[in-house]
Amino acid sequence: MLWNRRVSPTAEAVSSIRHRTSLRTTAALVTSLLLLTGSLAVAGGSCGKKCGPGSGSSSGPVVAISTPTAGADVASPFEVAGSASSSSRTISSVGVSVDGGAWHTASGTTSWSASVDATQLAPGTHMLTARATDSSGKSTSVFENVVVADTTAPSVTLATPTAGATIGGYVMLTGSAADDVALSRVDVSVDSGAWQSATGTTTWSAVV
């Protein structure tokens, strides 16, 4: 027995950030990189998370980042805060940089903070650097990575069937989707029922 049904299909696109890392190393390359990293740390006075005399600089100030923690998810704007000290000098300034970009002066010295505008940063991993400078002009830097969250939802449209159309039997749903980073999949549902995966992402289709 044939019968007609009226449905209001919906579609949902979800986005994902995919990070792929390919590592190909040899024992000689690893040794060279370790030697180079050690040389840079001593010459530039920079190290991870916390740095000071004995860990990157023999006479510079000590500087540390307390928030955000390494690897934390952040969204714009977010605050970077920490501390700085020197055994024999006063701290004259603390600066904050993102991905090696321009330095922005933080508020405070021994206890400092700075607001970071992440609206121009692509979702994914970014490096924060804090640099403390003492009254003699010596400086020490500390760095850590944070992850800028993808806060922009994807868009999705349903092309066919058109709204209000009368359909029967099996129906082909088609449409398109877009995202500022990447689309993972498109799912469809009928009458708030179970979701099923469509074929394709930016251009998709599904039979229900």
C-alpha cells in the first residue's frame, strides 16, 4: 500500500581540527637537534615554563607563566599571568608574545598579567612567550604552547527536498556545508530520530 508522508529533514555538520604529525628522525639528527637546542637556550636565555639562573641564563631574572597551563584550550580574549624575580636587580618590565610576534607589555613586574586577543589566531596550537627584563638590561624568556579553540560553528544547508514538499518512499536528501577550519562529517535525521551519516561533506547526500 502506497502512502505519502511529510517530513522536515534536518542536517548537522560538525567540524574538527585534525593535527597530523609525521616524525622521521635518525640518531644523528636527534643528537644534532639536542645540541642545537641546548646552545640556543644558553645563548638566548630561554626555556620552557620557568626560566632563570641555572636554567638558560647564568645571571638573568627568573620568569614563570602560571596561567594558562601548558596545552590548555583558550578562547579570545584570554589572560596570560605569571611572576618574575631577580636575586640582585629589580624587574623593569615583562613582555608577552604569541608565535614570535610583537611584544606586548604586561601589567606588573614581579606579579604580571596580559590580555591576549586571539581573534586573529587560527584554531590550533600556538606558542606563548613571556620575557622578563631586569634593571641591568638582562632578560630571560619562558615559553609554553596553548590550543586556540574552534568557536565558529559550521554552516549547513538542505537543498532537496524543498521545505513543505510532499514525498513518499525513499527520499534523497542533498545539500552543502562549510566551516572555517575543516568539516568532519554531515549527519541527517528525520522527525528527530536517530542520526545517520551522509555521503560527502561540503557537498553531501543521504537516502532516508
